[in-house]
Amino acid sequence: MTAPAPIRIVVGVEPTDLDRVLAYHRVTKHQPQRFARSLGYMDWDTQPDPFRRFEGAPRFDLPLAAGEVATRYADLYEPGAVTPRALDADALGAFFQLALGLTAWKQYGDARWSLRADPSSGNLHPTEAYAVLPAIGDAAAGGIACGAHHYLSHDHCLERRAELAGDAARDLAARLPAGGFLVAVTSIHWRESWKYGERAFRYCQHDAGHVLATLRIAAAALGWSARLVEGASDDVIAAIAGVERAEYGRLDPVEAEHADFLLAVAPPSERGAEVDAAAVANALRGAAWTGAPNALSDDHHAWDVIDVVAQAARYPEDTARGLDGAERREPEALPLVPPALANGMPVPDVRAEHVVRTRRSAVAMDGRTSIPAARFYAMLDRLLPRAGVAPFDALPWAPRVHLAIFVHRVDGLAPGLYWFERDARVHDAIRAQLGDGPAWTRPDGCPEHLRLFTITERDLRGGAASISCGQDIAGGGAFSLGMIADFRRSLEVGPWWYRRLHWEAGAIGQVLYLEAEAHGVRATGIGCYFDDAMHRVLGLEDDRFQDLYHFTVGGAVEDERLQTHPAYAHLGARAKAAGEGATP
């Protein structure tokens, strides 16, 4: 198949990696007169397989966790509220099911597709996860071997990629967080570029951020902590996951897996333990590796610009920098805002497992449903970083992504445009950009610690929809928003910050998804928006700040034509034994 003509990124004679990343961001902006390049149609003959499998790899079937995790949703955000579980097969099964497992199957006519705990742009799921585990039980008697394993959500199982035994196994186990394990996350850019073309790299990073949050929240449900391993280069992460081994050579390079991040999962008492990722990678290099990755498509469309930005945004071996003391500081001690501040509204008393497994992406909003201001403020409160509170304690940097919010139907709050700062240190810089035009007043009744400012009070439903590529869903909810990143300053530290900013945005989106579900409404991420039109609405004139992701929350319209089927009914006896016979 003939590939589309590549876009050549040329910035001066000797473009730097920063030049390439900035050029990618510019060329993939949607404009009202020109969308970022894609095929413009759905090539169903090359649709990628949504599940990576390793042919010939031994499998360990993880227990299904239907109703097994009793943690209340509110306890996810209360340090110490959940007693840490011991690391065993049951806990591991619950962890992966809550983070990455299937939640249902949908069907329309003959078409059938799965939904997962981790949302994804276009439900395409470019993200893969690999666990580095100590021995759990006796591998010879059906336990889990020490080594690296791929999680396959379709079958809720671990595929053993690398196994160590004896002294080598003991050495690897000693390098893992005490009582815990590591999760390496990768992205297959082809899964998104198949549909979205050049803009797909952005969406892959959003999805990685959602997965970072789902992993951290699943850990919290089991009483565990989870944090990014600082200083783990992309090459080291790739070695840990085994995604650059020779057996990948039989695949088209378009299907390559690219390293994203490494997460250390452990009881909270081990949160501060340092992990030497390079030593873990070296230990695994001596392991016995098994399994060959499946091909996802028979043919491909290459988008060279994605290869360029992926290379330019890599996190290199010699980079333990990127965070100075000010950026690394612990979050302020902030009060928790209860979900009910007025009107006697009760705190949502639901299990975390129920919220995770019933979360859905809204496909349309009803244009009627409103939410009380108390619930709106409670949702904003969840987006603030707190020490020991999921998911933002997994990120070792202070917030760099803030929100421009279109309020449409929030009882007790005037419709209009608002600015929400997740870190007070951005205030002077953003105010200098927006100038003296905005009112910069605080809404009446807003909790003092929520840095929410009024920009303008007026009906912006049409404007919000117009900016989101004309999608009514952005104006039909209770509120919608754009995630505005402290962009240029971050990228000048290192171009790899392009990915990190999108991860932070994805994590914000995941919290909004769960908060909406817990409060009886729905949410959805919006990747199609006119970047510069949003900047003009805010008065942003350069690339110091950039819009990275849109989101909307409100009353969803259900598509009654769709049938819903249980997530794991296809596993037969395993599903029945776990009570998976009905959709949660």
C-alpha cells in the first residue's frame, strides 16, 4: 500500500529535538479551515488488532475480582483508609482488572467491541503493560514465576515473557520495591494513527496518562502506593518490557512498541524506596525469554512525522535531571472538600470497583442536566495534588496543567468562562498573558483553597462546541474544559516533557471520568478541538501556554440500539466462578 507523502519538519539547518517537537505540535493543530492530516476515511482492511498477544508464551490465568474489592470510592482519596493487601495472585488479579481489564462488550448488529477500565481515544487502546514480579507461589506448581510478564486484558492473564530462577531470581526480587513490583508501560502508535493520522502521537500520550491514573487508583483500592520511577530512560524501560528484542523484527516497524514510563507499586511504607531501573533491566537481560508478538495488521499507513516526534521526545539515558528542587516539592496540606457542601446532598456511598467498572465515555449530552455547585467544587478538589493521595502523588513534579472551564449548567454558579489553577505559582504568568480584561474575581461560595477565577460571565455553550470541532457534546453538558499546559517553559527543560504534560492531562481526565460516574453523571475526553481558537478565547498569544486536551461532564444520552454483554463471559467457567455472569 502506498503511504501518504511525509511531512518534512525543517526548522533551520540543524533542527534540535526541541525544534522537532515544537514543529510537530504546530503541524498537528486542528484549524477551522484545515484539520491535522489523516487518511480522512476508515480503512477497515487494516484495522489493528486491539490485543497484543505473545505466541508461545506460558500463561497464568489471573483470578477475576467481581465484588472482591470492598474499598469504598471515597477511601481512594483518604491516605491510610485502606489496609494494604499482601501481594498474591488474588490481589494481582484485582489490580490489573481494575486498572486495565475489560468492563463490558458492546454490540451493534454484527459489530462487537470491548470496553476497558482504561479509556482510550477512539477505543483503540495503544497502551500495553508489563509487570516485573517476584515469584508468587511455586511456579512449578502453577504459581507466578519471577520475571517479566505481559498483561493480556482479553483473557485476564499474564503471559510470561522472561523467567529467572535461583540466585538470579533472588537478585531481581531484591531490586524490586519491598512487597511490591514494577509495571512498564508502552504505546503502539499505529493503533491510533490508523484512524487519527498525524495527531495520533498526542492521543497515545493522553491514553498513557489515563493508564498511569488507572494503575495508581487500582493500587489505592488495594491499599498500595504507586509512583513513577525517576531516571528510568526509554531504553531501560524498553529492555525491561522486552519490546526491542529480536522477535519483534518480524513485525512491520510501524507496529513498534515505544516505552512510556515505569511505575513502582508497593505498600505505602515503601513509597520512598529507590528503584535502580538499569539494574532491573540488566538482570532481565540474562533471563530466558519466551513468546513472539502477534502482527496487528496485514498492511499499514506510515506517518513519518510521528516517528520524528517519537524519537525527539525520548527520555535519554543520561537524564536524571528535568526537575529542580522547586518543582519537586511536596504538595501543600489542603483540606478535603466533601462532595456535599450544601443542600444536604449525601456523599456518594459506592464501591470503587463499581465506579471503575461502570464508567463509560458519553457519546452525547442531553443539554438539560445540571449539577449543584457543591458537586462541581468537589470534582475540582479531586484534581489537586496531595501527599499520599491517588493519582497525582504518582507524579514527582508540581502541577503544570491547569483548566479553562466553560460552565454551562452548574446550579449556583453563573454560566461563563473560569480559570482553575492547580498550583498557585502559575498565577502571575497566566494573568500577565490574559491581561486586565478578565474580572479575576472568586465565585461566591467557592472554597478558599480552590483557585477558581471568573474570566467572563455569559452563555458560552455555542462557543465551547465550536472550539471542540463543532461537537455539540462540549456545549451540552454541565461544563466542559480545556487543559492548558505550562508548555514552553517545560519543554525547554527537555523535549520529553511534551509526553509528560500529556500524561498529566490524561490523569486529570481519568479523575474527571470517575468523579462524574460517582456523582451520577458522565464524562468524555475530546481530542478534536481547534487549538489556536481556544488560545484566542483566553488571550494567549505565544506558546508559553498551550491547550492539550478537552473534556466534558454532564447528563449522558444512552444509545439504546447498543447491546451490552458481560466483560468476561467468554472465559466460561472462570467467569461463572467469579460471578461475572452479568454486566456490572
